Amino acid sequence: MLFSSESRFWIRKVMTLAWPVMLSMVSYSAMSAADAIFVGRLGTVSLGAIGLAVTTTWLFLALPHGLVRGIRVATSQAVGGERMATADALGWQAIWLSLGAGVLVGAASQLGHGVFSLLGATPEVASEAWKYFSIRGLFAPVALLELSLTAWFEGRGDTKTPMRANVSANLLNIALGALLVPIFGIAGAAWAGVISLGFASLWLFAKAWPILRASSVRPRRALLALSSRFGMPIGVQRLLDIVAWTVLTGVLAGLGDAQLAAHVLAIRVLMVSFLPGMAIAEATGVLVGQSVGARQPEEARRAWKAGSIAATAVMSLGAVAFVAMPDLLMAPFHVEPSVATIARHLIWVAAAFQLLDALATVTYFALDGAGDTRFTLWASILMSWGVKLPLGVALATLTGLGAVGAWLGLTAEIAALLVLLAWRWRSGRWYVAARA
């Protein structure tokens, strides 16, 4: 047999938790691709603009999204330790965190009109990007509420409820995008996203209500502090990583609309394997968190091994597809030949780093699930700002490689990050940190 009975048991356990998350992410990937297809038909300027606007939206959401992920870590460890009253109470804390942070983000986003010019976008791209970003930023509370309730359900080991809500919302987004983008342009894509996120949030709240109504609605300082202890390092890491990515995207914007558009297109194609791989990583993180909560580190190690095997298998299939049929994967976007040529090379680079990315992502989420979020914060900062950004910018600008150079810098970051994360996991220090 290729794997022992124990390994097969854990792979099934990971995949049982992961497949609903995977389906959610595949539907998100389809929705993102549909957005790019609808907007791409408006021209290269609009395609580049939506990529820049989406990146900037996540820049503003990064810190509160990290706090939300702390809810998942705290919930999974409470479930593993059989502290169900605490796990239930964390549902309301997720809501308070998301709404409070969302209001602040919504207000701050309306001051961000000049960020696109600072990033080097042409006036035409900057104007289009603002049309999308101003709408999505204003409705940040809706996005964060959906993320927080999803995290809470997943921490409880229920990935099917968020899957049903999010798949339905993403299908709704595609339908609305097909209707609204031809009428309102790039702003139509933003409204489609806001409406579908509102739909998912209402669905999740309705499903959570039987549990929430039995728990106190008031904010609980101790639980908010616990979630923030786990989530703040994740949020800071996400913020700094997205800042680095945004700077890199801005450099590409300054190199021309074709470079930026190819970068956006390749990211949409990369989601074919990246998001399913991330789903497996997130399921692994939940199982690790539950094992740490139950004080069973060996089970956490088994979950990590199973997740690594499963993610590597999924992302290997993606790598083969990227090498074998890049033109077929790009065909639905109907981009100009100059954009397609650059994007084809980016897709080949993505094929090369798939296996490294699978292992790095699973190990990263496993460490986060264990509560070792300070280490992942510093590891990510070191690699993002010490490797990806300087190397990517240098290769993109000084060698004339453009977007290909930026993606080679990304590949180097993933390789170095994997080495550091693997050392931490094998050392076992994550369990010591979890109990501190």
C-alpha cells in the first residue's frame, strides 16, 4: 500500500473537512475569473484596474481579516478542549469584531482615492480602480461579517454550512456580474460583490442563530483578548504581506497596462489550484487547533502530514495543467496578444512553484492553528520584505523581465519561507508556544 492505514485515516479526515472549503474556494475562483472575463471585455485598462482595486481592497481588509482568523483558532481550540460554551460565545465575539473593524475600514477607505496614483497607475487605470474600490471599501462591514461567521463555523468543524452560503453567493455574484457589468462597467462588478456578500452574511447568521440566541450577546473582553492574541499577528502579517504585494503590483502598473493586465490574468488562472490547496491547508489548521486544544500534539503532526500529502497532490495536478494548456486556460479572458504572451510565461512560472507552495501553505496554516502566530508573523515579514519585494522589483525593473521577474521573486520567497516553516514545525516549538 502507498500509505499506512493511519495515514489514509488522517487524509480522509482532512479531506472530509476540506472538501466543502475547497468547493467554496473553487466557486470563488470561478467568480473571480468571471469578474475578470466580464470586466476584461471592457478593455485592458479595466482588466488592470480591477486587479489593482481588488489588491487594494484586501490591503484595507488585511488587519481585521487577521483578527477574524484569530476567532477560528480560538474556536477550534475550545472545541478540541470540549469547552463548548466558550466556542458558542465566540460567535458573538466574531460579529462584534467584524462590525467594529468594518466600520473603521469603511470610513478609512473613502480617503484612499490617491492610492492608485501613488502605486504608479496611469490616470485611466486609477480612475477605473476607484470606481470599484470606493464601493467595496464602503461596505467592508458586510465582507468582514461573512468572513467572521465563516471562520467561526469552520473552527467548530462545520465547513458545510459556510460552503452552502458561499457557493450560493458566488453563483449569485456571477449572475449579477453578467447583468450589471455591461450596464455600469467596473462599478457593476463591485455592486455584484457587495450584494452577494450580504446574501452570504444573512444566510450564515440565520444558521448561527439557534446557537447564538442561547449565548450572551454582550462583548466579552477575555474572549476578544484571546482571539486578538491569536489574530493580531496574523492580521499584521497579512497587512505587511499585502502592502509588499501591492507595491509589487504598483511597480508592474508603472511598467505598462499590458504587464499589469497579464499579472491579473495569471492570478485568476493560478486560483485553479491555489485555492483548493489553501482549502486543504485551512482544514489542516482547524484539525491542528483542535488537537492542540485536546493536548494531543501527535495528532496535530498526523493532521499536518495528511494535509501536506493532499495539498501536494491537488497542486501537482494544477502544475501539469499550467504546463500543458496555458492558452486554453487563458482563452475565456479574450485578452490582447501582447497580454497573453506575458501571462503565458507567468503561468509557466506558477507551475514551477506549485509543490513548494503546497507544503509552505499547509505548514503555515498548521502553525497558525496551533496558535504559533507570532512566529509565522516574523517569518512572513522576513521573507516578504527581505526576499520577494527587493528581488521581485529588481528582476522586474532592472533586468527588463517585467511581471515575469516579479513572479520569480515570489518563487524565491516561497522556497525560503518553506525552509523556515518546516524547521519550526519539525522542532516542535509550536506546541510549547501554544501552551505558553
